[in-house]
Amino acid sequence: MRTLLIYIFAAFTVLRTLPDLRRVKKISDSVPIKDKNERVFQAPQNVALKVIERTGTKVNVRGQNKLPNGPVLYVSNHQGIFDILVLIGFAGKPLGFIAKKEIKKIPIVRAWMDEMQCVFIDRANRREAIKVISKGIDNLKNGQSMVIFPEGTRSRGAKLHEFKSGSLRLGTKAGVPIVPVAINGTYNILENNNGKIKAADVTIEICDPIYPDQYETKKNTEIAKDIQRTIERAIINHQN
């Protein structure tokens, strides 16, 4: 029953953002992109924080002071579905996601993701995936931070799947800082409980950014391995 009530609360909270959605759709193109991104992001961030609070989950954030100014590519491990809400709520910048195309079926959420400059990928369509990467690069160049989950699927635990390097092109082609993010504990909210939502303790750590002059001579496969090791070390530290 508690899980159902949380889902109802989340749906109602999203529904209440419709007036905000209409307002952000009317924001003039003359508004500076940074200001526009921040105004668009306010409602999704409020929804994320309210839903996380309703689950009883406590989120401990480390390393936000390491975030550079301007757009960044967040590279995060992916333990569970609540990673998305945790990042929206606590990552420290307006951001968009490289998301599965299936999310486009969710009313209102889809519209907000469009406003947040999320891009939707069909992994079975390689040609379309290339277009998606190009769109993500444009978003970064235009000032919007983006998030990728290079594991490609939820790990449903603390052990990481191998990071795929292809999506790192968003950061290397856009020439923005790449920020590893270690999330630990979100799988205990849902995935570890047979589909029931429970309170959990979650840690999100913003690791040291990797700047263009640090990665420009490396291959994406090498960068991916470096980031995976960084995130694995951070998660081990969380558990100690």
C-alpha cells in the first residue's frame, strides 16, 4: 500500500506542474540560455526532491564544490530508477539525460524532458543513435549539462557493469569537463525490495572533473576505464 501511495503522490506532484510547464514553454528565445535552463529546471527539481522525501530516503551529497562553471558531462553509474531523481535533485546544475525512447510514452514527463533538452535513444537503431549523440553534443555546446549512464542498464547493486565508451563522445566532441558521479544506495529504494519502495540511505559523490587538456590525448575507451575505476573507488569508500 505504501508503494502505491508514493506512486500516486508522484503522479499528482507531476500533474501539478502543468501550469509551470505552460510558463516555461513561453520563455522567450532572447532569455540567456543559463537563465532559461535554471527556470526550466526548477519544477523538475522540486518534484524530484518531494518524491525522494516521501520515500523517507536520506541523500548525502559530497563534492559539489568540485563542479566547474559552465556545462559539464556527468558520467554516472546506474544502480536503480531513482538515480534519475537523485541527480535531478542533487547534482548541482540544470541537466538533461540521454534517455531510453520508451520514456517518451509517459505524458507530462515527456514534455518536461523535452524542455530539459533530454534526448531519446533507440539502441536498436545505430543511425538514429548517432543523431542522438550529435544532439547531445549540441546541447553541451549551447550550455546545457548532460548525464550519461555508460553501463547502459541498471546494475541493481553496488557492483558496476563495464562502462561503454561510445557515449563519452558527447563530452570529448563538445570539449567540456567530464564529471564522474558515484551513486550508492538507490537500488535499496526499489530494485532490492521486490518492487516495493522503501527508505534508504543514498550517497552521491561528485568526483574530480576531467578537463579537456587531461583527456584530449586519450582514447574514449581509456577515459571510460579511468572513470569506472574512479567511481568504483568512491563506492567502496561509501561502504567503509
